[in-house]
Amino acid sequence: MTPHPYTSWNDTLKEKFGQKVYKVSLDAGFDCPNRDGTLAVGGCTYCDEGSRAPGIKPELSIREQLLEGMERMRKRYHAHKFIAYFQAFTNTYDRVEILRKRYFEALDHPDIVGLSVSTRPDTLSQGALDLLDEIGQKYLTWLEMGLQTIHDKTNEKLNRWHTYKQFEQALRKAKTKPHLKICTHIILGLPGESLEDMHQTIDTLARLPIDGLKIHMLHVIKNTKLYEDYLKGEVPIFEEDPYVSLVCDLLEKIPSHVIIHRLTGDAAPDKLVAPRWALEKGRVLHKIKQELLRRGTTQGAKAILS
């Protein structure tokens, strides 16, 4: 098999653990400051259930969700090793003693080799960082911070209500923890953003000390504010080939040491309105790889480090 022309998350895990490792998505019952009234209500305009992965059952305990997810992946993929992924909503948004209880409930299984925690940059307490660094001494530990864009005006339109400055401050603080790795999330195709805006986001991230990156196309999901705007014709959506081309352009700028966790997105087929081509994840990833090979280029080929 031809190796990826970018630093693949799956390949990195295989190299570390000697086999493919699968993430088990969890809903630990946390909230978000842009949902509970602290900053706003309603959540991000594109979000219906806190970016909860299809199939998660929040009514189950963390232990039950974990065991059910592991069993599903064992049957489908013959999986043996797993990462507990606190995905839904904002997973550092509570008291440290609550975080500790829920994280360790997920880690209490011999087949769990790592922890991944998805959050916002404005909800990272020193205690949460200390806890994650403690866990990182025994388990592979990733903190996934949703940035989406460096442009504050866009995040205001999305009802996110955190700033790029807050992200940079949180990143610098997190990078003082030697046992913690940082992955950043961005979304391409956000309402009102130009190609130049998206390149500016990547150009900025390329100069920051991130360890990983998730790139996601904008999804329109039923029963969201974004869906209402889409029905009014106010939300342009990427076509597949322009998206593939843009991702390749951006990958060329990302330093090769940055691990690429994702280049497309998942959504439940019954909820995804657009783009429907995103459901063909394998095809999209194949096209990205083939386009980079066609260009004769790789991740980081045009990276400029300050």
C-alpha cells in the first residue's frame, strides 16, 4: 500500500502500538457555556447534539457506553486497542473532581490505551490541565481544542463566543504540560469566509506549537440554526472536488510533524442535509491522497516556519 503523503493519525497509532487503535466516542453529560447561558444559549449554529457521534447513547453510563462501543468495533473491525474519546459538548467544563471521576471511569479497562478530550479554549482551568498531564504519564493523552477559524467575527456568527486570543493563550498554557498533546479543530466553508480567510487560519496554525490537526468541511444538519439559514439560501456549501483541492493546498502548508487526525467529517446519514458527498468518506480521503500524489507533493512541502 502506498504510504500517505501526509502524517496520518492511523499510521502514527499503528507505529506506536503495533496495531490499529480505535476511538470510542463518549457523552459524559457535560454542557457548553454557549448553551447554558454563561455566554449564550442554543449552542453553535451548526451543532444539534454537541457534535455527538452517531450511535452514542447518552442515557447510558460512561462505562456502558465504552463497553458497547468497544464491542461494536470488535465485531466490525476485529479491534483490540481503544482510545476513550470524550466528544460530545465541552469536556473540561466542570469541576476538576467531576472531570477526574469521569475520565478515570473510562480509563478503567485493560484495552484502553489513551484518552482524548474535546473542548473549547475558554473552558480550560489549570486544574483540568494538571489532571490531563497526570493522566498523560500513563496513557496517550490528547486535548482537542475547537478553534474552527482564527476570525472572531465568524465565531460570533456561529454563536461560539470565544476569541482567537483565548485559543492562543490556552494553547500556550497547555503546551507547558509535557505529557499532553494538543490537536486543533478547524472547519472549512464557514458562512461568510473566503478562501483567503481559510488560508489565513492555516497560515496562523502552521506557526503555532500544535501537535495535531482536524480539518472538517461544514455540515448542514437538520434542526440547527445553520439549517434554517441554508434553507434561505444563505449558506454556500463546498462541492467535492474544490474541497479536495483546497485541503491539498492547506496540507502543503502544515509542517510535517503535525499529525493529521481528520481530513473530512462524519455525520448521521438521516440528519445530514449537505454536503451529501461527505457520506462517502473513503472516496474523499482517496481523492485527497491521489491529488497530492498527482501533484508530486506532501504535507509540509510549502510550510514556512517563523
